[in-house]
Amino acid sequence: MKKRFKLPYERYEEIKKIVASKIREWGINRLPYDCFNLCRSLGIVLKKYSEQDSLTQKKLMDISEDAFCYVITNDGVAKHCIAYNDKMPQHRIRFSIMHEIGHIVLDHTEHSQLAEVEANFFAQYILVPTPTLQYFYPLFTSKISSLYNISEECAKNVLIQFNNWKEKGSPFLLPFETALLKHFHFISVEEVHNSI
């Protein structure tokens, strides 16, 4: 059985902070959100596999069954593009797009196991910021999947992450977690002052 690659705890926390910052910077103010609109607002070009000729589709599928990102340069201006398999279920497309945005934000320049784990964690956390789950008890995978428009598999991982988060320190929120909850209006300004 292949051992699962894990990041050091500090790197998970660093990615969480990056995600919290990007959520506020990009104006994501509700969950779930429209990943296609987010790409448009970020200037990322989306290309569907199905809109390509059959030879190109085969090449795309050889690269990735889900999605991949690349850069095109036009008149000296570089632009990020994400090609994605539009025949996948909607929740998988959303995860794949956010995974590719994770590669862009985290400045991954080459394919590696480390880059894949980081991009997966980025996608999971930006689709379901862990602290927001505490407001939806009782928690189970189908409920998380439905609330956040993610797959059952992703929801299972999110639930594990949430339980680990609860064991490691919640209800004592870190500053970026408090800012995130305030951003989504889960807590008021008064509650922030009372928790300090």
C-alpha cells in the first residue's frame, strides 16, 4: 500500500493563511461560490476539453483527466489558462479548477508530489474553510457535500480535517480564522472583541 504524502503542520497553517487572505482579496463572500466567475475576475482563461478537436482532447486527457494550468503569452503579456474536463461532475470540476488556482497562487513551477498535495489542500480549504463548519452541527459527509457543493470523498477529508482542527485548538481561533469567520458574517465585530 502506497504511503500518503503529508505536509509539515507549519506548511498546512501557511496555506490556510494564504487561502484566508485570498478569500478576502478576491471578494469571495459566500459559500459555495462560482469558480467560473472567480476565474473571470482573476483574468484566468478557462478552456473546456470538449471544445477541442478529438486529437487535442486525447492529448489533454493524457496530461490530466481532470484539469491543468498553463501560461500563454500574447504581445508580451502572460495569461494563465486552465483547461478542464467539462464531462466530469460539477463538484469535481470545481475542485479541479481551485486545485489549478492553488498551483498558480502557490507559485508551483514544476510537477511534483509536494505540489500536488499543496494544491489539493489549497482547493479543499478554499472550498470549505474549516472554521465555518462549526456552525453546521451535527456534521456528516453528505451534509458537508451538499452545503459546500463538493464530492463525498472531499467531504470525508474535510470532516477529518475539521475533527483534527477541533482537537488542536478550537474554540481558540487564530487571527486569520477570526478574520475569515467575520468576513463570512459567521461572527460579529462584538464577538471578535469578546474573543480577544
